[in-house]
Amino acid sequence: DQAERLECLGELYRLIVPILEGRRDYPGLAQCYQHLTQAYNRVIEFNKTGKRLLGRFFRVIYYGQAYFEDENGVEYVYKEPKVTSLSEISERLAKQYRDKFGSDHVKMIMDSSPVDASTLDPKLAYIQVTHVTPYFCKDELEIRPTEFEQNHDVDTFMFETPFTPNGGARGSVEDQWKRRTVLTTQYSFPYVLKRIPVKDRQSFELSPIEVAIDEMQAKMGELEEVVLGPIDAKKLQLRLQGCVAVTVNAGPLAYASAFLDPKNSAKYPADKVEDLKDVFRDFVRICYTALQINANVICSDQREYHNALHENYEALCSALSDLLGEFVYPLDDSNNNAHRHSLALFSAISGAPNNSSTA
């Protein structure tokens, strides 16, 4: 109960209930089922509001043979409570080891880039801290649809490091690469200890067009989260605003201009170009659905703001149509399937009948 991992109670009571039944302990059974009822009602509420905080994860590596001895170079994943930030855990570890080794002998490494231990000062103790998130392949994610399932019994984590060919971390979208590192721990979280050693790590690089595909899929996933979950008008509008921005040097249109413009697309693998086009086709549809929902949840004084979002959306669709060489606006009769898909999705979310107005 205190850890708010209420879904685990069912398995626990499946062990307890047969014992109580054998004893004919009906008051005990009543208490068990009452507890389960309360727990599952809380789960329902958590799933509606998304206000359960199941903790955050961080990768920590210690460098300095003279200070850390057997832990020198050892990589751990730490589980921290609630919404612990990167700065909080870094400050705590810095204080802990400065108190132990002396304030002048501990240095924090705050970026996620690989560290060449041979370049470090042997007179200092170094601690590298990086925020990581649970990582799942697509198939596993499909069987872990809830936030609880994505934060329970997890042993694989991921972090990303941006880089460019010239050595900088950030550059134009055409030059922006990303290194994704996947860590596997010896045991799964939650665990009896708050940190677990890493037993395996794999790294692979995403090219600029693969970064574009990945970023657009992430942006689409964020929008789907608010569209398919309990409607939060403020969050919906904030994410819509970021999705339908028509700035050519930032956001979705920057990726489309860089990789889908016929003048540029021939420089990239044809299959990746087609993958990015598919992502944008789906992206336009989910944005349209989100706009429909927003139109039905806004207050009267937000109508002008909604109209501005819709105008930006139309401008985005127009620009994408030119870049893709096809008409991508879902309202076009030639794209009725997309229109029906959006209407059906909106109806499923809102509970509205299929013939409801979606203006």
C-alpha cells in the first residue's frame, strides 16, 4: 500500500484466501475482499488521473581506484522515490562522498557521454549520474500498456546521448546524431536494495533521419497519451501547440523540410524516407483527432486560441503536402479512411455517437 503498487495485492491474496477458506475464517475473508475492493478502486482512480508516482531511475558510475576500490568503474542503476530529479540525487551523492573523502576530492560528471577513465585525475573521485528510463521492445510494450506495468518488474533501462560529427552535442537536424545505450541490471526493480549493478550494456547510433523518425514517433506518442487517456484540456493544448507549430527551423516541419524535400531526400536511404513519410501521415491524423477533441472541451473564451491551432494545423498540412508530393489533409474526400479513423477514435474516446458533430 505504501509503495502504491496495489496491483500486486491480487497475487498476494490468491495465496492467503485458500488458507482462510480452509479455516472457514469468514471475517478474515471479508476483510481481504474489502481491502482488495479499496485497492482496485484506487487503481481505477490512478489510471484515470495519472497521479501515481512510482519513482525514477538513474545510472551511476564511480571512478577512482584510490577511493572506490572494488566499485571503481562499476555501473549501477538506482531507483529513487517519486519525482526525484537528477540534481537531487547528484547533490545527495556529492554530499555523501564529500563528507567521506573531503570536499576537494569529489567531482561530479553530469553529462551522459562515455568517460575515458585514463584521462581522469587519479587524485580525485568521480561520480557520473545520468537519468534513465525503463526500456521495452515494441512487442513487450504491447503487453505492458499501463504505467504500473512499465515501472514494475523492470530490468532494462535506456538513456540517449546527442552528438554531431564535428564533436559537438547539438547541431542542425541534418547533422544531429544520437547514441542510445541500453542497460540490463542483474535483478529487476523493485528490489530489496535501491541500487542494482548493471550486467550488460549495448549501444547503437541513430543517424539524423533515424533521429527524426524517433523524435516524431515520441511526439506522436505524447499526443496519443492525452488523446487516449483521461482528457486533460490544458495538457492537450500544450502538446497540440508543440505539434502543429509551423516553424521551419524547429519542430515537425524542420524534420520534414530536411529529409522529405525532394531536393534533399535522395541523399538518405529510401526505406528511411518512406518510414518518415508514414510517421508524418499518422502524425497528421492524430493531430486532427486531438483538434476535434479540443474543440469539444474548450471554454467559449478559448475559441480564438483553438482557431489559431487549427490554422497552424492547416498550414502544417499544406507544407507537408508540398514536401510529400501528396495531399495529407485528413478532411479531403480522397482521404476518407483517415477521416473515418479519426472520427471513430474520437467517438471511442468521448463516448459520442459516430454521427456526432466534430466541427
